[in-house]
Amino acid sequence: MPHTPTRRTGRTTAGLIATTLLAAGLMASTASMAAAPGFDAKMSAFATQIKSDPSYKRIPLETTAERQWFYNQSEAVYTKKITKEQFIAEGVKLYPGYEASFAAVADFMSK
């Protein structure tokens, strides 16, 4: 029987992206992936970029809830639902001392 692409195939692709981002410590693996077109690819590109940037200070996203919050906030700045300044301010409230890291994410997502 020929394979017919389904919504599940899309989730498999999103799952592969999520696994890549988890390895970079950026997000949680969840059933609900970003809906914004191009966002997963943008996050993947950011994860690749920071792997080779020794000056990037990894944000300590330890729990699933923390990683989901970060993912949602990153999508919000990507889709311009919040400004870069709002993204950075919200991040620094929860993770003092990581302003440069949040600024790097905001700058990359806003390009």
C-alpha cells in the first residue's frame, strides 16, 4: 500500500526539529509544535548557529514548562506579536544574567 502523507508525517518532521532543538537545550518536545510558517526552520537555524558560538551563554531551561515557555516566547517575537524588547525583558525577569542570550535569540528571530 503506498504511503500517503498525513498530519502525522508533519508531526514526525516537527519531532525531528524538536529533537535537534532539545539537544541544543532550546525547547521541549511537545505534541503542539509552532504553527507559524518557517518558525521551526528558524529555530533550527538558530540552534545550529549557537553550537558554533562559544560566547553564547545557554539559558538554563530545565523543565518542560520552561522550554515550552521559551518556545512560545520565541515564536511570539518571530511573528512580531511581541517586540524584541518585551522578549528580552520577560526572559531576564525569569533568568537574570542572561540578557545577552535573550538578545541574541530576539535578534536572530527578528531577521
